[in-house]
Amino acid sequence: MVSAPVCRWNVRRSTSTLAVIFSLILAWVPLQADVARTKGNSFGADVSRIDGDIAIDFAGSIWVMPANGGQAKQLTDGLIPAAAPRWSPDGKSILYHVRTAGGSEIWQMDVATTDSRRISEPGYHYQDASWYPLGERIVYASDRGDTGLDIWESDLPTGLSWRITSQTGDETEPAWSTNGHHLAYIRQSGGRHALILRRRGEPEQILIESDARLSSPSWRPDGSLLTFLLHGEEGPSLQMVILSDPPLIRTLATGEDFFASPVSWRDRMQMIYSADGAIKMRDFEDRMARRLPIVAIVSNETAPAPRVVLRRELKVTNPPQGRLVIRGARLFDGIWNSYRQQMDVLIERGRIVAVERRHDWDDATVLDLGNVTVMPGLIDSWSRSPATLAEGTALLTYGVTTIVSATAKPGFDLSAWEDEFMPGPRILPAATAAVPATASDQPAYYLVRISPAAADVASIRNYVAAWHARGVPVVADNRAAAMRVGAGIILGADPLQADARQVQFSQTEQIESQLQPTLISALADAGTPGILTLLNSRQATLLGQVSRPGRRIAGNVQLATASSRVVAGSEPNGLAPGLALHAELRAIQGAGLTAEQTVHSAGKNAAAMLGLDNQIGTITPGAMADLILVDGDPLGNIDDLIKIVAVVRNGRFFSLVSLLERANETTTVE
């Protein structure tokens, strides 16, 4: 049983007029006291059929507020992000999702005790969970099958589960009618969206099909109609389909910033929904809705001291002799915003010593690769460590020359891939700490990831402060935990969900929002644009890395943060190292960044986060001689980044063909 403590209620600072927007896209704001929050962004609301209380998800926590609004009570502690609450038919428990970098789980809470337990099976992604109205069963979307996301149902007392849909594409957001006879859900396939109705004993029926996204189906209690959201070019609108013969589609409400959450019905005439930063109540026949007041007291600890990342100096190990010039048609140095034409890169003893216009060189070997793009080697800021020497060389075939990893075997030689016989990336050690003690006696890491579920907030916060005092950045698994314990880096996509929107800040908030979190991406999954093309790349095919990743993220994430704060990290997506980073880069661009910004996420952004500015991630005098040579235009098309011709690692030149040959060897790291 996992206990979910209730928050403190001693209010040291509050205001009824300050509308501090609760957004998953807000910059991290380390407020120094408890704060009254009166608005939110991209949250959901569900009404209990028993007493009318409303369950909501604010700032990564589940809250319950009275039927007519007022002060909300926090039921989960916010260290692990909880979302999408759904009341059980008897009003005694709440179903909700726990989101992690590895995916989403289903949890059930006893409202009287706030004790919670996971009820989903590990190893799969779950979303859109809700109750079957006539018994202790739940329905949800999951990737447990082999046809994308399908609708599944589970019986909680027996633990038995069964699949309801198995069509090509994704079936999501299931909703049972109040009598438990009919099921509605959303199907997405081939870029088209459809609202599907499956009546008991009848073939399924397409109620509406659209190029625009459809979401959030909900049954009116009398079963006469379904409401849903249509996400058009002018914003979302609340629609209804009257279940006549034939069905009739009508617009119910427009002009509001509807959040992607189903309408919750109190009875056949009154509905509750979230829009415009608030919870709204509307009678079915009314043209206008009214807001329900919300006051949520959020606990914030003392703000940490400004974070200063320790400046590190990398050393060249076993460098080659002589001088080498790398020449290509275009150079992207990772500093300028465009290509530089006809440039030469001079390398000596493993470092870049000059970047100059093309000319003749004395006492240097010139490698003219013709019409290629010369770029900095890629950095994977949170990677799974390869297990064999050959796997390290496989990483180089993807242009990955530096990885940060907490999973290297004990005693592993971090310089194992520095020579010319079995080369691989530079490994920067990191750590994952489950139960924090003290940072002072532990080894020097480049990143430390915390697991906040294993200790109290005060001890974790002290632990984070100790690492910050040493100049070591700290990673939290979600934004809610980062806010509570003072971590400045977030692992995974949860803080920046698909329906998050940029909001206007007050003058005070604009000043506070200068302290933004860095996001290590962990975005890629089976829904990433171009993932199948990537699995058919030359490297993936020849190395046998063709397994498709699972689903981990609900919807398409849109990054609404400064691009300089996005860093590519791949470990959670489960693909083979190297391939995993390219999947992340495609996911990052798919989330709204330009190709240039995407390249920076595995270049100068990562180097800055690690305290290695101008040593890796850029091509500049004094930097490590880690380069990739690409046959294409990655700044125009990020897909070209996989078209690697050769890699320079530690000042040594390796063709892709030679690396692939070496990678097929089977030498094991002991």
C-alpha cells in the first residue's frame, strides 16, 4: 500500500486576487511560502455521483473540492505526477494515472484514507482509464496488444483483463454509457480521427470522422447524446452528437479554451467541465456557463540558492599523433545559426586547434570528404550504457560521441573506448539515488537523478542542495517533484503535455520565471513521427536493431519552453543506445522545435547543462575533436542526421563502414 499524505494547511501567504496559473509548461518558480492557487491550465474535473464533490488534477496532484467550489483538499503529495481522476460509482475511491518517464500507470485511491495502490500491470503504457458504471471493472487504452493502442477492460476483484478493440491505429478514450450497455471511443488511423459507437450486440458505428483531432467523449446520463471536443483551427469547441437515426451533430459551446478532458455530468441537465483556467458549470439549455471558485493551497519550501554548474575540464586520453584536417562542403559548428561554407577543421593531439577558411596546410593530412556536412559529435545526456565493446562502436555509427549514464557496470573502465582498436563514445558518469543520505562522500558525477518516492521532502531537498553546492545538476522525474525539492532538471515529457498552452504572466511571475527548468527529452515512443523509417536506417538494419518501442506518452507533446532548455536524453524510450538518441531528436522536432534547435539539444545545450561548454557539442578551437560527417542537410531536415558517412572521435577518423564492421564483433566488457 502506498500512502499519499495530505498537504499542510497553515497558510503563510495567500491572496484571492493573484491568479497564479497552474500550467505544466510554466517555468519552475521556487516560491518561498504556501500559495493560494485560484486558476489552472490543462487539467480535468470529475463529479461524484454520490455527493457532487469534484475531483481535479492540479500541479501534478489529485484534489477534491466541494460541489459548489471553494477550498480544495490535496490527496496526493505531488512528488509523483498524478492526473485524470475518475470517481468510482460508489464514490469511495478515485481512479487516476501516475505518469513517469517510462510511461503511465493506473492507480486507485481510497478517498477516506488517501491510501493508493497501483492496479495496472507493469511493463505497459496505460491511458484514459475510467470506470464501468455497474461494477468493479475499469476500461482503458493500452499498448498491451500488437496493433497500437487498444481498448482493454479489467475486473479488479479477479485481476482478469480482456481486449475490446484490435483495429489498426489507436483506439483511445473509452466511455461506457450509464447503463453499461454501450461503449464510445476515439479511433485515430492514417491521420483521420473518428468517434465510434459500439452498441450492445450491434456492429460499431462511426458517428463522426474528421481530419481535425477529436477527443473527450462523454455520455449524457440518459444515453440520448454524447458530447466531445473538436480541435479545429480556431481552437477547441464542445460538440454533441444526438443519437437519433441518423445521428445529428450540433455545436454546444464555442469561444472557450476547453481543456482536453471529458464533460462530467451531475445529472441529465447539468454538466461540469474545465476551460479558461477554471472549472465551469453549465445547464444543458443555457448559453452561458458560470465559474466555480477554486482555492488550492500549495506548499512550497524555501527557495534554493542559485545553481552554479561546476566547470569541468575534459582530458584527452591516448590521442593520435600528427595533424589532421577535416574538410567538407558545409560546417555547422554548433555556435552559429547556419552553415559556414568552405571551412577546414585542424585537429592535433585529440583537440581542435583551428577552424579556418579552406587553404593549403603544411605538415597535415587533409581529408576532403566532398559534399558533406561537418558537425559536432552528438551528446546523449541520459543514456543506457552499452554492455560490450562492440555496442560502444555501434553508438559511434549513429554519431554519438558522448553519453551520460548511470547504468555502467561497477568497475567499468570509462576510458575503454578511447583507442583506435575498439572505439566508442566518451562516458560521463551519473547516478540514480533512491534514498538520499549525503552528497559529500560520494563520487563526482555529472548528473544525479533523484527518486523522491523513497524519502521525505525535507531530506530530499537537503540532498539536492548538497549536490548543487558541489556544482552537480540534479534531475527529477517530473515537474511536481522538481518544484518541491529544488531540482533544476526534469526527465521526460510529462511537464509539457499536448494541450498545454502558453499563458500571460503578471510582472511578478515574469521575474520569477527566469529560473526555468531544463528538460531532458525522453519523448520518443511508438508514436514518434518517422520512427519506422529510422528503424529501417542502414545502421539499425545492419546492427539488427529493428524492435519497435512501446507507447509511453498520451498524445503528441508540444514543447512550450525555451529551446535552449531542451536537452536530448534517450534512456527511457527503451531503444538501443544510439538509435534511441535519433528517435529522441525526431520526437523533439515533432514537438515543435526547428531542426537547428533540435541539433542544439544534442550539442551546445547538453554541454552547457553538464558544465562542458566549448569542450563538446561545438566545433571551436580548444574543443575535443569529436565530429560527425553527414551526407545531407540536417538543418533543413533532421532526418538527414542519420546519414552518417564518417565519425571523428578523440581525433581519430573512422568511416561508417569500418565502424559497422567493428560493431559486429562480440568482445564483452568484463
